[in-house]
Amino acid sequence: DVQMTQSPSSLSASLGDRVTITCRASQSIGTFLNWYQYKSGKAPKLLIYAASTLQGGVPSRFSGSGSGTDFTLTISTLQPEDCATYYCQQSANAPWTFGQGTKVELK
Amino acid sequence: QLLESGGGWVQPGGSLRLSCEASGFTFTTYAMNWVRQTPEKGLEWVSSISNSGATTFYADSVKGRFSISRDNSKNILYLQMNNLRAEDTAIYYCAKDSRGGITARFDPWGQGTLVTVSS
């Protein structure tokens, strides 16, 4: 199975800060990497697919990059509504696996 | 739109069947998925089924106990869960795939249904 490791597991940032979350795969997955936003009690939301393609309706302050084993999700200017837990997920090989999540909070 | 139902409390060893009613898109065109969430483990993929139902995948943790199926005439996805364990306690979400074959790109997701396995 492909193991997905995210870092950090949590972070605290100020409004307007640039936030970066990294995700590492245990083997090469090309660009078969998706990012989701999860708020407790709500449906998870797809933000980025194929490592860098912004899902329709997602604000442009979100961006993704990377290929192979190392990937990054960036929020260019943190907004209050971005407080959530973010997950990466590989879609290269079954079983499809998620990272452990990164909780983003406001400082 | 995806609307899950069928969750609830069940004792270890018991069974539940989850349903996911789909609307607003051509159900027969898309593969479908189940993903669960717990505070301890986060998001965990459970099972996927192709648009025709011919292809299915399961996580090792549920293989042999859970069964995914779909009724394309009713636009409903199912998850039959047998021999439930405490570690199956989670919010279960159904999620649409991006095409008929399984791509494991999950969007959108339903609101989820809570399954609690406890004595």
C-alpha cells in the first residue's frame, strides 16, 4: 500500500499569512494526488486534483504542486473560512490512501 | 446531491445497510465510493464500485465483511456491513467519482451518516 505522510499535523497562522502543507508518498504516484478540506459536521470538499488542478468553485488562493513523491498545498492568504483539516489522497493505486490530516487554525 | 441514510447504533457482530440516494446527475455514468471518517484516524477509503457495478474494490480492513452495490434504476448506492466491529465506528460518506471507471477522485460528498458499534 502507498503510505501518505503529511506535515505538519497542525499549524497556527495569522489572517493573511501564506500557509504551506506538505504531503509525501511512500512510492512514486506521478500526479495522482488530490487535496480535500474537511470541516467537522460538513461534507469533505475536493480542492485540488491531479496535484495542481483547481476544482471548480475553489478560491484561487488555493494551489497545489508536486509530482512523484513530494507534494504541496499552499493557501496564499489565509482567510477565517480556511480553518479546517486538510487531507492529501493518492489515487494512483488501490487501496486509495489518505494522509493523516493537517489542522489549520488561526493564531 | 448525495444523501446517505441507514446509520445508527449496532452491537459488535451486527449488521447495517447504508444507502446513498443520488440526484442532480446521471447516476449510471459515474463510479461511486464510500469513505469513512473518525477523529482518531481521519479519512479512510472503504470501497468503490464502477458505474456498471462490474468492478468493485475494498479496503483490507473491511474485505469479506462489507459489500458495495448499486441500483441504477433507483439511483441508489448501498453498503452492506456485516460482522461489525468497534473500529468500524465512524461517519460514513458516499462520494461520486469523476467518471464511469474508478478514478478515486471523490467529488462531491454527501453529508454522511454516523455508524456506532458498541455493546
